[in-house]
Amino acid sequence: MLVEINPQELRGNWKYGWALDLHTISSVPLPNGSFDTQRTAVGELLYQLKYRLDRTKIKPLADVAADFLQKRLVFPHLGAIIPVPPSNTDRPFQPVIELALEIGRRVSLPVYTDFIQKIRETEALKGIEDIESRRQQLRGAFKVRDMSLADKYVLLFDDLFRSGETLREITRVLMNEGAVSRVYVLTITKTRTRR
């Protein structure tokens, strides 16, 4: 059974992008300093996977993402899925990579987990409010492994879309240094506000 989604368009320097849904519906501060957060169905699954490390959420998320992807007109032209390199390397497993691999299995597309390589450490972007500071933090942080995807259409995949600066920088690197023909973006969710 597929989870209900409400796809959101993602704008950037890529050809076209989508988030399957918003991450949260509302988040109300409580007197004790915590929040009462209501998530979308997909947002809750991603939260459980990413922050509670519940691997049982990989299959339902991959199912809904694969179903969505196969209904896009560009799908037959895609040559590969490229997951964004994880920002937190201390996790026991990497949700974005596990999801990309599972989606790739379901739609029979190769997944290049090391095609985009992070060559320089960056600060956590969620702590940087200024867009220009985010861009400078990311400039020169990524490189392509090789030219094996030159002239191909690729799907750049991430789990959560916040400001989109990481996706913009990786798209720039894929186009300029990897000579890919077109970049499409898919994320599981996006935040309600752009930061």
C-alpha cells in the first residue's frame, strides 16, 4: 500500500525537481522548550528513518518514490541515480544512500553512491541562515568521480530539501565538471519554509 503524497515542485539550476511532500504540517513550541510537530505521512516515515534509525521505513519510502518516479515523462531517459553525499557520517547507516539504492532496485536504474565526492569538510548548513554564506561554504566542496555520466540524464536524490543550496552546488558540479546533459532532482520531503 502506497503512502499518500502531495508532490511539491523544487526550483533550482536543475531541469526539474520534486519533493514527494512537505516534511511537516505544523510545529508548535511547547512551554518545556520542545515542539508539538505534526508531519505528513511521508514526513513521519522519513523522520523515523533518519532520526530514529528505523530501517523498516526504507521499503515504504522507496515504494512511493519509485512509483512517483516511474510516472514522470523523463523516467525512460534517466541513466543513473546519484545520492547526495551524507552530511552526518557518524550514523550507523546512511538513510539517503539506503533509500537511493532501494529506489534504484525498484526502478532498475544504477545508483552511483560515490559519483559525487565531498572533498572538503563544511559546516552544518542548518546553522547558517544567510544564503550567500551557505553558497560560499559549499563552493569547491564536491567533485565528480569521473566522466562516465557525460551526456546522460541523471537523477540527483536527497532525503530532505531545506534551502536547496547543496543540490544547486552539486548540480553545478555535475553539469560543469561531469558534463552530464540534464540533472533532475527528487527529494522525499521539503521543509515548509526556505532558509
